[in-house]
Amino acid sequence: MSYVESTEVFGAESSGTERRADVPAAFPRWLVWAVWAALAVPSYFIGMYALRYLFMGPEGVGALNSVYEMLNMTSFNDFVAEQLPKFKDHPTLLYFHAAGMGTALAIGAFQFVPAIRRRWFRVHQSIGVVYMAAALIGSLAGGIFAIVLPAEPGMAAVVAIVGVATTTFCFTAMGLLRLIQGDFSHHGEWMIRSFSQTLSGTTLRVMIIGMDYAGLPWHENYMIALWMCWVPNLVVAEIVIQYRRARRNGEPFFGPSPRALGTVQ
């Protein structure tokens, strides 16, 4: 794989010149796509499955029982029983949250496919408009939901849910603002941050399944999962952003840049 191909996969600009020794090396293309698929495929199905609430109403939460029973996770039944009354109390918030975040989770990963941006830019724009609208609406509804119907673990859980809702909303709003300003480089960075928070919907469910199979009482540790499903995502997003900046600017990923060193007397 050429340097130019690797750079395009990560969304960085390429000058076509030979890479310096201190510039971070590109990851193999197969690895990039493997990571993308590992995030995109489960996110797509989880997001699409969340849209069932639009057709089934609050009772759609009961459909989770059959899914988790197939995974031999019968302990999830108690959680479903606790959520159903809350969903019935505020169905409108449920619809907006499920429709918004479900849509954003299902389509968000496709915004980072270079071929779509290069060859079908109108498709990229259309997906982006839908994603931003869905993420803004879904995160706002989710944050209100957490305050109106607090999660069982208590205030720490409420803060965690409001936290991820706030970061998702603010990061998406910043991405939209940068797009309007024509600052496409920073627009891309804010959208990476936004999708990292949208992915909390995937990482939360993966953590719940992992806890159950590990024999951990995940229901009692739900608060831990609520924090761990989005804070590490944000850290990884910042690492990816710094990596892209280093490649774009021809600077080392770790340590000061050659330009910074040149200013030291």
C-alpha cells in the first residue's frame, strides 16, 4: 500500500512527496478497514434495531429479552421490567431519542469512508446532514430523558448519561458550525469526536455482554458501564485526531515538532 493510499484512508491530506523518517507511519490498509468494520457493522445493526420503538412503542423494550436470551443472558429480563414503566411515562422522549441516536449510530461510520467523499460527494453531504440532525435531536432527547427518568444507579449514572448526551450535542454542533464556516479540516475533527460519543451506544452493549459472559454482575455495575462506554471513546478520538494532524503536517506523532525545536535558542 502506498503512502498516499494510507493517508487518504485516515482522511489526511497528502502532498505526494516522500515521507520523512519522523512522520508517523501509515497503518496497513487492511487493518484500517478491519477496525472500521468492527465499529460500523455492529453499530449499524444496533442503530437499526433501535428504530423498532417507532413501530412498537415503549413495548419495544421487551423485544430485547429475546435477543439477550439467544445470547444466554437471562439476567437482562429484570432490567427490561424496570425500563418499561419509564418508557411508557414519556413515549415522546423515547421516540426522539431512539430515532435520532439509532439513525446516527447506523449511518455515522459511512461518513469516514474516503471513497464516498471522493467519488460520491453528494452522498457524503446527504449522509452528513441526516447524521448531524439525528445526533442533535437524539442526544438532546437522551439528556432530557436521563434527568426526567433517572437511571437506577443514582445521580452518578444521571451525570454519566447527561455527560455523553452533552458531548454528543456540542461536538456535533461544533462540526456543523465549522462546516458552515468552510473550515473542513476542523469540521472533520469535530465529527470524529461526535461519532466517538455516538459509538457509546455500541460500546455500552458490548460491555454489558462482556460483563455477563465474564460472570460479573453487570446489572450492579451498570453505572461503571455508563461511564466506560463513552469516556475512553473520547480519549481514542483525540489520539486519532492528533495522529491525523501529525501526518497532515509532516510532524512526529510523539514529541515536539521540528518547527518547535527550531524556535528553542
